[in-house]
Amino acid sequence: MENYLNKIICGDCIEWLGQIEQPFADLVFADPPFNIGYKYDKYYDKRKKENYIAWTKQWMTLCRDVLKPHGSFYIAIGDDYAANVKVIADEIGLTMRNWIIWHYTFGQQTKSKFARAHTHIFYFVKDSKNFTFNDHAVRVPSDRQLLYNDRRANPLGKIPDDVWNTDSRVCGTFNERVQWHPCQMPENLLKRIIAASSNEADCVMDPFSGSATTAAAALQMGRNYVGIEVSENYAEQSRQRLAQLSQDISRNGDIVKDQTQRLLADTRISPKKLLKDKKLLRIFVNQLSVRAGNRQFAGEEVAGVLREIGERDTKMSTPQLDFKQ
Ligand SMILES: C[S@@+](CC[C@H](N)C(=O)[O-])C[C@H]1O[C@@H](n2cnc3c(N)ncnc32)[C@H](O)[C@@H]1O
């Protein structure tokens, strides 16, 4: 198995996973083609409904089999097949922990019906009593803390809701966008999943790797990854994306900056707003410490990082709001 760790494998996930004998993944994230006629360079995304459902059951079963006993399994899926995924999960013995709605803040325009602006993300586990859930690593400041000055507020912040609206789709103009893949997930969304449901040095597997967002997030968070992608072109470009990222990490790797960026994206508070408001900054710094397992962050250091991010990011991938004005 070591041969495949930290690699993007070019192949059909059903064939590849079918050859694996031992469970190796602590976390699986799958974002399959949704069967809605998307243009991929190799895969044809408009199959007969019954074939697509049978295929979904096949790969879900194989993913379950390579998942370690305490493992977690997240699946992103569109409206058309969300119900089928849930039924299959029940049939193959997975336990659902959350049915998350990712409400993306930049939906596509429509002419004659309401614009679709969400994707379903299922969070399943193999064993309902034994799984990793690092709540501290994903907590965010609560409204009690931020808005209402409520002394009953939990100083640890709160676990986010199951409707996620902090991340937009990765649009063509975003810095994050790779330009060679049609439907890239935001890294920040993957980071939340990886932070909650894996630990450092764990193995995160993505059977539909695409542009390697899962691998990129795993790499930045000190996890191992395995990505499987049927298109040679996407697989090769993914390897280049990850090689570049490894170089950037070894040059600039900075835990304070990484954590600050992730919390900024999760709260959508602008650096400017934080730097102007001492109370808000204190709550933010405290939340960083909670997320990092009580490692203390110095306010001045965080403020320095916020200044740097504020100046640099003229073109942010997530619009920054001046918090709830
Ligand atoms: C929705 S995209 C994944 C996007 C990915 N989450 C990202 O952020 O870039 C689905 C990907 O699955 C790939 N794919 C389709 N069938 C596959 C198979 N049987 N095995 C492996 N990859 C497959 C497609 O080429 C496509 O890149």
C-alpha cells in the first residue's frame, strides 16, 4: 500500500479499489460525476439512470471496504441522486451522521426556475460508536460571542451547522481556480472535512480526484492522500499542482497563516474589520487557539498575519463581508 501513498493514480476507481485487500483509508471524500451531462475530458456524464445507480452502489461499496473500521466517508452529490445515495448507504451498512447542505454563495443563473445553489454532502461512518470527530478543529465563534455579548456563550465557540454557506463555487476568476478542470471544489471546504474527520498522518482517499483538491488540502494539513482519477490529463496536471504546492509549503509553511486563513474563510469576517475591533480580534485569536488544541497564538502575531493577508488579497476566492453590518 505504501507505494500508493501520496500519489494521484490514473485509473478507474472501481478497478483499482477492487484489487485492494486491506482497509487503508481513515477518511474517504467522494465527489463523483453527478450524471448531469458535465463535460469531462474522458468520462461521459449522461448515463442511463439505472446504470448510474448501479455504478454508484459499486463504488460506494468498494470505498466502504477500503475504509478502516473507525473511518469516515463523505459523499458530495446533486439533487437528482441524493436520495439514491442515502438508500444505498443504508443497504451497505453505513451510518449517516449528517446530511449537510453546501449552499454555495455563487449559484448559476437560470431562466425559468429558481437557481440551484446547493450540493448535498453526506457524512457517513462505518462504526456508529467509533470514529474521529475533532470538534475543536472546526469550531467557529458563536453569535452569542460575536453579536450579543452574552456571558453564557461557550468560550470554545460552536460546532458549525449542517448548512455550510461559507464557500462559493470556485469560479473562473478565482486565484484558486486551476483552469483545466470543469468542477473544482473549494479547498477550504475540504479542509473543514479533513480537520473534523482525520488526524495528522492519517490517509485521506478520493476516488474521483479531479483537480486534486482533496489531495491539496490533505497535503497542507499534514495528512497522507491517495487520489484516483480516470483522466490521464487531469491526473498529470494534478501531480504538477501538488508538486508546486509542496514547494510553496516548504518555502512558506506557516501554521499561524494557514489557521488564520481557514478561520477567516469560515467566519467571513474581513481582516480589516478584525484589525479595527479589539474585542472581535480577541475572540478570533481565542478561536485559533481552540482549533489548534490550545496552542496559544499571540494577538500581535495574528494581527501581523491579518495585515499581510488584507494587503495581499485583492482577489479573494471567498467574498469578504464586513461582518453582519
Ligand atoms: C466531480 S469531478 C471531481 C472534482 C474534484 N472534487 C475536484 O475538486 O477537482 C469527478 C471526477 O471523476 C473522474 N472520474 C469519473 N469516473 C471515474 C472513475 N471510474 N474512476 C476515477 N475517476 C473517475 C472524472 O474524470 C472527474 O475528474
